[in-house]
Amino acid sequence: MHVLFLYASTGSGHLKAAKYVAETIKRKNSNIQVHMSDALKLCYSAFESFILKAFRFLISGCPLTYRFLYRLTEKNSFFNYIAGLFFSSSVSELKRICNSTKADCIVCTHPFALMLASKLKKELKLNTPVIMGIITDYKLHSFWIYPQIDLYFVPSDEMKEDLLRLGWSEDRIKVTGVPCPPDIGFDVKVHRQGKPYWLVSGGGWGLGNLESTTLSLLEKQAECMLIVVTGENNELYRRLKIIEAKNPGRLIVAGTIPKLYKTMKNALAVLTKPGGLTVTEAMILRKPLILLKPLPGAEEKNLDYLVRQGAAISYSTFLKQTDIIDRWHQLHSHQQGLTAKSDSSYQIARCIIETCSNINPE
């Protein structure tokens, strides 16, 4: 049996989601062959590459324009239809990969991956592998929705109800939570050594006003050390390293930290932009979760949802009541436990294995 995970390297979260579930599948059934593919690397034509570069520029360089387009397409799928007119060479490459890996199932962790997989199913019809989508945002957007998808894994009952209203049947929706590290629920006991610290992260791209946030925290929170993670933002890393040199013992700057959730376990608080994977890990660990400036679109919706659920607070709220960290357990931990599920990757993996077993019964 073969499972192909199709993600997109826009930041690190979608790849992490795929890896968490893939690792869990291998733990549960080592006979299943797992394959990974970056949907963005299927785009070989110059035109397709231009579209993807334009998208990245739009979301990071023209946030107001991107926010307008995101809201315009929130409840209709005309963008999906227009986008689906392109990327024919990418679909051909996906078909080749499916044939070479003998994929029984394609598991997508990004809307672009779902678009390619849905186009493949339109072309191959009944000969297509089973297609599943893992939604890693906490609010639904039409970017994720394609009628060709056989099964969706969603983070909440609320999103399930959204899909039911759109015409999906019960058997095509599983409420599992956003994927998390399979071992995150084990050994969560805090083992603090040295000075207590707050973890500050801007995701894979190092966004979220990290520099100004770091300077503000250094000025106003003298009692605590900061660990700031800049991801792939090399320019920000260099600037913060200069600040680190001026604040010995109070600031540690890191580019990337493998298995960030292990560093998160010992943090007094987590300050991060509201990407789906990082906030999920923080909630499972019951950490004070303070949300920095989001990217336009999905992260803004994540912030609104998590604050409404009582599982996180905004950075502006935190600045008005910094002592909330000391009262976090009483005020917010219970809601975090209701919002994020520590067994999410196991639930998803179990369903994928069962599906593959039904396709290829021994």
C-alpha cells in the first residue's frame, strides 16, 4: 500500500502537517509505503512559476490587496475555477508521480495541492487514487473546497457543520483536529533549567513584526529571557543578532529550531503569529498563547477564532494585562484542551490506513 502526501512549501506548517501524519502511519503500520511531494515543485513551466511567485509577493508585499481578494472569494469558488484553468503541466507531473509511487491515496495539506489533485481526478475519473484533504486552518475558506475530494479531515465540529451546509455528507468529513507531533502528548512535564524564557516565533517566513515585538519585550519585560525564532528570514536574523549582542543573557536568536514544540514545552509563554500548526502545539501544551500580527487572510481568521474560543489572546490584549500569564491555567487552559486534540495525527493516520486497507485487502 502506498500513500502520497502532497504539500506546498509556503512556510513550514503544511510540510510539518504531512510529516506528522506520515510518521504516525509508519509507527502504526510499517508495511505502508509513504511518499512526500511538494506541489510547488511540480510547476515546471515559466508561467506557472510566475503565478506562484506573484502569490508570495502579494501575501507578503501587498497585504491589503491579498486581504481584499481573500474576503472576496471567502464564500464562492470562482477563484478555484479560474486557477484550475492553469497548471496543466503540474497535473501531468502529478500523474507521473502517482504512477511511479503506485499511490493508492493522495493526502493534501495545502489548498494548492488539493487543486492539483482535484484536476487529476477530473482527468482520470475512477482510476484516480483516493484523495483526502487535511485542513490546517481553524476557519473554512473556499480555497480548500473542491467537490472531487473524497474525504476532509477538519479541526472542529464547527467546520464540519460548514461543510455539511455546503452539501458534503457525514461520511466525507472527519473531525480530527489539526495534525500535531505524534509524541507531543508524552513527557509534557516541564524540565526547566537556567533562566525562564518566552518563545517568540514568526513561522517559517519569520513574519509577524518580530523585531519591534522583541524590542518592546526587552524594554518592558526585564524579568524574562526571550528565544526568538526567525525561520528563513535571514535579514531579520542578522538584525536581531545585533540586538542579541547588546542584550547578553536576555535574548537568544535562532533561525530554525527542529521540533520546536520541545523548546515550547519549557517556555513560560508562546508569542507567535497564528499559523495553524504552531498554535495547535501551544494549545496542546496548555501554554499562554499570545498571537502576534497575522498574515492577511487565513491567519486573521485563525486569530479571531482562537480568541473567540478563549484559547488565545491577541498581543494588544496582552500588553494591557501582562499578568494574565500567571493566571492562564485558570482562565484559558480548559478551552485550549477543547480546541486542539493531542491525538489528531493518530486519528488521521488510522483513517488513512483503513482506507488503504479497503482498497487493497490482503
